[in-house]
Amino acid sequence: MTKIIAALVAGVFAVASVGAFAAAHAGAQPAKDGKKDEMKKDAPKADAKKDEAKKDAKK
């Protein structure tokens, strides 16, 4: 009976350690936030406006 309990306890520790090891290497997934996507889309527009302003200033 004690051998079975010892085997079960060892199994629990093994599963827990494998789970912790896998979680440590998984890494965090980037958050999918609508605001970040909008900011990325607006950035080229802002750059285009700056370029147009520079062209107008040179003329």
C-alpha cells in the first residue's frame, strides 16, 4: 500500500514539473487589442501627411 502511495505522489510531482516546464517555454501571446491595430493603420497616414507637407514646403 505504501508503495502505491509513493508512486502516486511521485507521479503527481512529475506531472506538475512537466506542466511548469511547458508553461515556462510557452511565452505570452500578444494581446489582440483593436486600439493597437488602429494605431498601426494610422501611422502610415501620418507619415504620408508629413511627406506631403515637406514637398509643399520645398515648392
